[in-house]
Amino acid sequence: MARAIWSGSITFGLVTVPVGLYSATEDHSVHFHQYQRGTTDRIRNRRVNERTGEEVPYNEIVKGFDAADGQVVLVEPRELEEIAPGRSRSIDVLAFVDLDEIDPIYFNKTYWLAPAKEENAKVYALLASAMAATNRAAIASFVMRSKQYLAAVRAHEDGRALALETLNYADEVRDPAESLDHLPERGPNSGKELDMARTLIESMSAPWRPEDYRDTYTDQVNELIEAKLAGNEVVAASKPPEATEVTDLLEALRRSVEARQGGGSGGSTSAKGAGDTAKEPAAKTPKAKSTDKAANKDEGKDADTSGDDDLSGMSKDELLTIARELKVAGRSTMNRDQLASAVADARRPTAKAS
């Protein structure tokens, strides 16, 4: 069973429920150590006294605050506990709010709350059921590891479990108008481009199924490691697409909608549901280089005007370069097959004219 990282009670009104706090998520990303380049010598971080140069045991380290006059105020862990006795053992409910009113920007990290003992389960279940029925979240505060947190406690799905979301305070959330460069004015309320964009969004709409999505980047990192272990040279993935130019916007939207509906080039593969496309890697995964493939690429570069067949050996980046020279509209949003088709179409009038 999981081990509680914090234990205490949640209190609302005169009702108190002993609970434990548990991590709700886990990290599956690849964790690297640090090494000096060209060696297998590990680089390690040490806690060192900057005056003596000696390493200091963790239990001899205390907190310190640099005051404005140059003095250092040292604070012991027990002193932090003494200034607010009991605060680190209580989740105090301040109010119940409509869960839909909380902007997701305030959510920070998710934990599970569970009854501390079996005899606490009935009161815990009552609180969870009441919040699920009213779609309310309990806004609360508590102290953990010498820090006070604002939190939203909510019923999870069927109301059996309670989730606690630590929240950002209002003064911790940056105002985009003050923090961001190049922020546009409010977008248009009407027009062909807006209508087409709305159509595209509707065509890409799907129910939220978290199991449909996967961390494909971590998959690629693992395949990179496997390729290097096998002694294979790694093939770089395709570059990210270019920014869509304003003059290409309507055409790019039109092609995107056609692809989703199966009416344009590449439509047979692009008309999948959002859940299906999310499972596919966004770029090539690392693998051993093929000499034949490299040769085909070189031949393709020298055969830009020899006909449509030469396009099959070209990479997306090479097709994008040709599409840019031919001024193909909407090229920055096309996948490789769509680029090949668009380049072939753009070449045909040129071939007839010559």
C-alpha cells in the first residue's frame, strides 16, 4: 500500500475527519545522471560549507534568511512548528465553491485524501457524496513541510474518493497582458477564417479519454537509448512545421478541414478520431541509418523536376523547401503526404508550360 506523505484531519464546521495525504500521480519520464563529457565519471552535488569547504550532514543544516542589513537570521524547524501549533495537522475548510468556477490556471498538484482509519470512512464518504451531488469543492488551507497551501478538495468521479488540489494564490498568477509580448487584440467575431476555424475545431472534437494519450517523447528517448546501446547511428526527427503565413491561413484551414473529413489529400489517414492520432508519435523515432535511404534522398534532390515519382524518396523537409519555392499555399500545416501531393499539383502547370 502507498504511504501517506502527510497526516492530519480535514475540518468543516464542527465535523473533523482524520485523513492521510497521498501522491495521486507518478513520473514515468526517463531520469538521467550527469557525467563529464568523454568519460563515465559521475558528477555529484554535495552540500558544502562555503567557508571551510567541508561537506555538511543533512541533519546539521538549518534554514536562514538574509536580512536587509546584512544579518543572517537562522531558523530551526521546531521554531516554525511552534509559531503555528496544530496548523501542520489540519486542513481547514474556508468555503465551498462551484468547482466549474475555478480557472484551471490555479490548479498546481493533485493528491488523494483517504480516511486515516476504517472507523473514519463513514464521515469521509458522507463528505465526498455531498460534494459530488452539489458539484462543490472545499477551499481549504493547510501547512505541509513548513509551507502553507491553499487547496481545493473535491469528489473524484463517482464520489468514492476525495482529491486535494494545491492551488496557486492570486498574486502568484501572472497577468498575460502585463507578462506577454506580441499579445494580439481580441480576435474577430465573424468572417470566413473564423467560420473555417470553428468548423475545424468541431471536426476535431472528441470525448475526453485520458487513456487515449501517451507520452510519445519518453518512448522516443527510450528508443534513443536502445539504439545507442545497440551501436546504431541515430536518425534525427523532422523539424517542426513553419509558422502559418497570414496569406496562407484560409487555405491552410480549408485543407485541414478537408483532411479531417477525408475529402482532401491525405484524408484517409488524417480523418481519424482525436484519440487515434494522439497515440501516434509526432516525429520519427530513433533508429539505425540506412545507406540506401540516404542514397535515395540524394537522388531525390537532383530530380526535383523529373516528375512525380521522385517525390516518394524525399523527406518532409525537402518537400517543404520545394513547396516554399513553388509558393504552395498552406504548406506550413501539411503533413508529408499532403506536401507531396501539393508539390506534384503545383509542378504540373509548369511542366505543361515548358
